[in-house]
Amino acid sequence: MNQTLTNRRATNVLLCVSFLLVGLLLVGCGQQSGVPGAVALASEEAQTESAPSDAPAESVGSPDVQEFTSCGGQKTVKVSKELAGQDLADALMDQWKRDHPEANWVTEERQKHAFNPPADNSHLLQGDQGKGHTYGNYTERDLLTWARETEKFVAEGSRIFHSAGELGSTVGVSCDMCHPHAANTHPETYPKFQVQLGRVALLRDMIDWCVENPVRGKHMDPDGPTMRALEAYIMAQRQGVPMNYGKH
Ligand code: HEC
């Protein structure tokens, strides 16, 4: 699949942006702690006129500018100190995309709260479905219950994925701002060695990494309801993609 290949290539190149995100955490924590109203929920009308490339060189040290170290410290990215939420996520991703024009990060249109339906199990109602077996004799009602309960679980994950507040973000950033439709989350590639963690990671470890770094929230209980819901939504979005653990 073309898109899968493109995504993989993008992921490889994107390793580098993780340094930028760590920089965001390290530099931003100190600089933003005193900013009042840092929590601002993103709006679709968010303006991005203070994109980093607009910042003149003389603005170094200006109180209006916050600096982020990018890609192993080779480059400094400047964004307006006023930025939070979608503006901040956009500004950092814009700058990163300018530096990596070959990467195709956003492959799908942003469309909030759209998720794949669960698998169609109607084959269970056809022909001989094993009468007398413990799990035989399903009814249409059973199938509807499974689908409804599963969808509810995934919808809850979608809600949290799209909500800076639910994620506990201190900068008004939610996952969809960088991963519309959960794009580029690649759940099918886990477990795999993650460079920024220095160890083999499960999907939940990378979710937690993004919660703590770009989203600037608190470490999430790996078995808590929030993490379970996020994992469910991310997996649902990759329905039909073959499992390929360890893939970079
Ligand atoms: C500011 C942008 C940004 C935000 C916000 C963000 N991420 Fe990420 N995320 C990234 C980048 C960049 C990477 C690639 C890092 C890498 O591969 O080294 C990434 C990687 C990931 C991965 C691993 C992808 C892979 O190919 O293995 C997962 C899973 C993930 N993010 C989930 C989330 C979740 C869940 C949230 C919300 C809690 C979130 N991200 C918020 C930028 C973001």
C-alpha cells in the first residue's frame, strides 16, 4: 500500500522531530510556567500568523518569543510565547515540515471524531453455527451488543484523543492536532525498539511518551481507563493493516 510505505518513510525521518519535542518539554517548562492562561482549548479559527519562520533573527531573547531546540540542538526554532494549543502544535509541525519537505506527515484531511466501524460478524449467523457448542447459536441481538459495546469503547478513546482537557494537557494540545484520524501512530508496528525511550516499547509506552512530551500532560496509568480507551481508538483506526511488529 502506497500510503503505508509513505507513512513508514515519514516515520523514519520523523525520529528527528522527537528531539524537538523533548526540547519543547525542557525549554518550554521553564519558560511557560509563569504564563497565565496557558491552557487554551484549540479552536478551528486558530491563527498561525506568528509562525516560527516569521520571527526575525534579532528577536532572540525577546520576551515575546520562546525557543525550542530542534534535531539534536543543530537548530533553534522560535515561536511566539503566546502560542498554545493548536497554534503551538501547528507552529512546531510547520517548522519541522519546512525542514523535512520530503516527509508526508499529514496524509488525511482532519475530520474530528470519525472512526472505523468494528468488523462485520454477520457470517456467524449463516449456515451451521455449531449448535451445542458453548459459543454457538449467536443471535442478531448478540452481534448488535458486541458492535455497540465495542464502538462505545472506541468512541470514548476518540473523545479523549481529541480533548486537551481529558488528556491533562497544560498547553491546550490534543493528539489529533498532530495525528488527525490517528495518522502516523502505527500501532501495528509494536512492540518495537524506540530510540527516544532507549528500549523496546509497547503502543501504550509511546502514547505515554506523547502525553508527557508534546502534550505536556502527566504520566498515564498504563492500565487506567484513559490509556485503555486511547489504545482502543488508535487500534480501531488501523483496521485491516497487517501486524508487523518491530517495523520502523
Ligand atoms: C506536537 C505534535 C504531536 C502531538 C500533539 C502528539 N504527537 Fe504523537 N508523535 C509525534 C511525532 C513527531 C511522533 C514521531 C516520533 C518518533 O517516531 O520518533 C509521534 C509518535 C507517536 C506514536 C508512535 C508512532 C510510530 O510510528 O511508532 C504514537 C503511538 C503517538 N505518537 C501517539 C500520540 C498520542 C496518543 C498523542 C496524544 C496523547 C500524541 N501522539 C500527540 C507528534 C505528536
